[in-house]
Amino acid sequence: MQRPTVAHQIEVLALLGEPNRQHLYELVAASREPVGRDDAAVAVGISRELAAFHLDRLVEAGLLETEYRRRYGRSGPGAGRPAKFYRRADREIAISLPPRRYDMAANLMATALSRVVGGSGPRAVEAVARAQGIAAGATARGKAGVRPGRPRLLTALLDLLREAGYEPRVEEADRTVRLGNCPYDALATEHRDLTCGMNLAWAKGVLDGLGSPASAQLAPEAGDCCIVFQAGLGETRRQRAYVPIGPARE
């Protein structure tokens, strides 16, 4: 497939310069389920017509995709016409001026490491990833204050994961932290075992550096990163009631 030109990618990203359009994109991107026009309009605080206009512009640009279905599981006579829903497109937009191709270098190095006899290549990658995770976790713990409790450690973990591009979300039902994006998606497509092993080693290192009681494990799920954090183990009812989902506030 032909690689998009830099000019075209700049045009696409320029669409997000309009505040409402940016908020709509972020809303859809953060949702596990496709978002309808009505819900999007209410969430952003604009009219349904304006929301539809901006959402369709994002579809034209390739940033969103659409599907049609009846709302709330309605079916049969009287269910009405299927409604239009939006979800984030499986497309990556990246601009580097002047052009850089770090993805090519990463793919080359991953291929070479995978071919090292005896598996020492992947083990070396995991060792380095774990060490870097420990350093990142220790830095995050330092920002969390003196003797942070589990809620603050969870907030520190979420902030760190956001900064790293993982798009974390807390699943209240099973008290896990799932990751809506893999920053290494293109590499994982070609070198899944190596990339997921690196991801897991980094995640475990982060938890060690944080001193967090959470655990990390491989649990691949369509549309998500391969790592899942078990974040709520052993929390009391009082602690669970005050677990912050957003960034820490001073």
C-alpha cells in the first residue's frame, strides 16, 4: 500500500485544530463501543447537526469509521432505521520533518534479534525493557509523594501509561487496567512474541519501580494492547471508593 504523503497527513491532522472536532475525535477514540451522533453531541455540548458534520468530516479524512445498527438492541417492526455509529479507524497518522523512518530500523533490529540462536536476543530485550520500566516506575513513585497509598499508586500508574501512549482505562467490573492502544502496534504485527515480551517486561518493571501491589500479565484482546494490569487486588471498600481515575491533582 502506498505510504501517505507528508502533505496529506498534515491536512488530516489540521482537521483536529477545530476544538469541537478534536473533542469528538477524542471522545470516540476513548470509547470501547462505537459512539452515536446523539451521545456525541450531548458529551461535547453541541447540536446533533453540528456533531454529525464534524464526525463525517473525520470519516472522510480516514480518522474515524462508521457502522449502522439499531439503537439499544431494537429489532423488528417499529424499530426504526439503523442509526449511524462511529469508531476510531485502524489507521496511524505520524509526521516527522524532515522524514524519519524509525519503524524500518525497529523492524530490522527486531528481525535480527529474533534470529539470535538460543533465544538470547529476546531475553536481552526483556532485560533492558524491565530495567527501563523500573526506572520509569521509580520516577513516577517519587512524584506520588511520601508513602503513597494504593489509590495514589494507581493514579501514578495511569498517568505513566498515558504519557507512554497506552491509553489506559480502569474496568470497574473486575478492577483491572486495560490498555486501549499499543504504541508498538506496527512492530507487534510483524514480531508479536518479541514485542509483547518486551511490553510485559517493561510493565512488570514499572510496577516494581512503583512499589505497587498490582500485577501485569499477557491477555491479548482485539483492539487493545496485550498487557492487562490487575490493579485492585486486596483493596478495602473504603480505598476502592476513592480510587481516582483521572490524573493526580495537587
